[in-house]
Amino acid sequence: MTSPQQVKLKPGDTIGILGGGQLGRMLAMAAARLGLRCQVFSPDPDSPAFDVVLNATCAEYADVEALELFANDVDVITYEFENVPAAAAMILGARRPVLPERKILETTQDRLAEKDFVKRLGIGTADYADVSSAASLRAAIARIGLPAVLKTRRFGYDGKGQAIIRAGDDPDVIWDDLGTRSAILEAFVPFQCEISVIAARSADGHVECFDVTENEHRDHILKISRAPANISDALADEARAIVEKIAHALNYVGVLAVEMFVVPAEGGPKLLVNEIAPRVHNSGHWTLDGASISQFEQHIRAIAGWPLGKPVRHGPVTMTNLIGDDINDYERWLTVPGATVHLYGKGAPRPGRKMGHVTQVGTPQKTA
């Protein structure tokens, strides 16, 4: 990877954020505390990040003029989601530093390219195969076995763009239903638990990792994160070492998350990398109240060229996502001792929509 452009912001400078969701909102709030301004670019007029910044651009990512005007108003550009169109990133990158760099997006936007990258580093993943037709899907199943997970190579998140294939299923029907010509088949992993590591890397190569987080998903959406994960110290050290290796190989600047499976093996459990997220991540929300520095502030510091903080966890932390109608319980959460409620300012709740989250430091109290 090329060396990232050197950035050194001063208080009062402006960060441009691509994407107006809750991650952009929390990034802008972290920047404000450090005396940095933010401007948000999002095509969605109802973007919750718009509520916390003075200046926002509501335009499509294909609007070249809007992108150019946005770039002129900011000193450095970052993003809250990885599916930024390559053309938009290229236009912006010609005018201002974009961190993490566009080349990193090219790797992490494509599940096959990402898996190949991880494998080249000598890091374990589930078995996988490139799939571009029903015939190649059948060949991949013959090699990898069932059950397996078929995923689109691009634009999938929270369980979207994927299907589990089990013995007796018709691969041709599943292929047609997925509606893509570009997919990856991954072996189903019988994991003990799912973990993630949130890490920040500065332009000078300094890396700081947060404690390993254990994650529980419901309907493919993260529901609960707990830090620290209930794994051995040796395995936690190995997980952090994997993330550091990935961050250095990408020449990364900013916060990234790496999701992993803990799988049983002879001689003790081992780690397989599932996915890299080149941004702040839902499983790191516990850091807002549960650590001496949040993932959001750490990202702002990294892209501003400021020193990273040393994360110190305040105790055992639980983060609970408020998904869909869970938001209607916000008043009850407000009465729970030790709970901190974060609501994202979104519109009507929908099934699967992340509306907010709650962090609890120490032993979680019952909400009922």
C-alpha cells in the first residue's frame, strides 16, 4: 500500500464525513469535543448526523459538483460506511486527503479480495470460493461442502445479500434468488463465539487496540457486545496481533474493526477472520462510556494527525443495541442504574433498524 498523505489538523479545522448515519453522528460529536468542525455529505435528507453539524451537503455520491464543493470546504475527508462509490472517493481524493485511503476501500468492499488479502498475510479464514454462476456454485459446494454461506461480493451488511445453503437445497434456486453475478461461497463455521477487535492506527504506524469484544447476533444483526470477551489472555493477545498485522499491511490510518470466529480445535481454540470493517464499528460502541477514550475520538485523532489515546476500560462493559421497536423501551432504560442511553434521532422504527444503544459499566442491571 502507498504511504497515506500526512495530515496535521489544528483546532477549528474541518473534517468532512461521507455518510450521515449514527456512526457519522457520533464521529461529529467526538470531533466537536476536540474543537474540530465537521461537515457531513449524505444523499439522505433524514440523516441523523445532519442534526449535530452546522454544515451539511445533501446530494448524491454521483454529483460531481457537490463533491467538489464539499471537498473545498474541508481539510480532510473520512467516511462512516465502506461502500463509498469508487468514483466519488477518486474525485474527493484528488482534492483532499481521504483517510482511510481509497485503495483500502477497494480491498474491503469486495469480500473475495478481502479474503485473499487476509489469506496472503498467513491469517486463517473459513474455506471460500469465488462464484460467478450456478455451475460454479455447484462446483464450490462439491469442494467446500455443506452447510455453507453464499454472499454477494459487495454491498452486504447485517445479513443482507447472503443465504445459508444446507443439504437438500437447490443451488440453482438459491443462486437465482441472490440475484448477483459476483459472489463468494464460505464454509459454515461451527464457532464457539464471535469476537471483534477495534484498533486505531496513526500515520506514523502507532497502533492502539481496545479490549477484545464478544458479540451476540440476532437475525444477523448485532444485539449485545461484552468487553472483555470471555476468552483466554493468550487468545486475546493473538486476536490483537492479527488486527495489528492487518492494519500495518493496509498502511491504515483511522479506526478499523476485525470480526473473528473462535472455533474449537485440537490443542485449544483458534481464530478465523470473518470480516474487516474499515471504519468505526457497532461492536465498539461500548467504548463511548466504558473506556477512557472512545473509538470515535480515536478515529478523529488518527485522521487529524493527533496522538492516539491509550484505551483503559472502566470495568466489565455491556452494550445492547436498540433495534426496531426496542426503542420504545427507552424510558425504562433511563431508570436503570449505571446505564447510559444513546438515541440516534432516527425516524420511525423498522424491523432491523438500529435506533440506539445502551451501555452498562459493571454488572448489568435488569431492565424489567
